[in-house]
Amino acid sequence: MARYKLDTLDKKILKLILSDARIPFLEVARACNVSGAAVHQRIQKLTNLGILKGSQYNVDAEKMGYGSCAFIGLYLKEPERFDEVVDALREIPEVVECHYTTGAFDMFIKVYAFDNHHMLNVIHDKLQPLGLSRSETIISFREAIHRPLAILDEPDEYEEDDDID
């Protein structure tokens, strides 16, 4: 996959809008010491490149009544059915993330439910019919860190330690 190298202005703009998605472009422009048009063009460029993907509000799941969050490792009876299973998972509103992974699981999902009884129903009634040989569920008691991707400076080269024998 092609990777775009961000310049200093791109990084500064991203840091500002990731810290506050509602920040006006003119405020970003002032902080970056450029014109509002320049900020608008940069954001449009980052969107066209696929670096920025839409905008959204974050909803507090617990305050919405979702008291149970789980990460579930799925083992498929027929791993070649990945795409079909992903399509079916998209239809289950409680499933908010799905990842192809290395390791023991065929895929790994994140699920929100109102309570553990609802979680059991999701696993038994909605996930098992997808052709699982089994699943492993890890209940999350509380999210400790939730933040956007860090915009870090990448080193030009990975330096090797000459002192290692």
C-alpha cells in the first residue's frame, strides 16, 4: 500500500483537528500561520489521499446503556468463508469492530451489549450461526485509553547500534 509522507504543516493540522474535530479551519490556520484556504486545501488533500476518513462524534457507550463490552476471538469452521462472515458481521449492530489477525483466532471482533445476558444472546443467536467452530470472549471492565492515532515524527533511518556484538 502506498504511503504518503506528511510534511510539518500536514502534521500540525492533523494534531489540531484530531484533538478537536470541531475546531474552525480559521483557528487552525492561525495556529499554523497560514491562510484558511491553505488549511482547507491540505485537509482536502489528506481526505483525497485517504489519510482522513470522514468525521464523526464519539458516543459514550455506557451512558447509552451498553454496560457490557467484549472482545471475541472467532474460530471459523471454514476459514475460506472470511468474506461471507464479515458481510454477516456488518449486519449485527452490536459488532463495532472486526479485525483479521495473526495468532490463534481467524478474526477478532469488538461487541457492545446492554448487559451480559444480551451479550450471551448475541454470541449464541447471532454469532454461532455464522459457522463458528468456537469463540473466546474477553469481557472489558472499563476502557482505560481511547485516543486518536498519534501523529509522530518518523526517523529518516532506523539506526543500528554499533556496540552490539
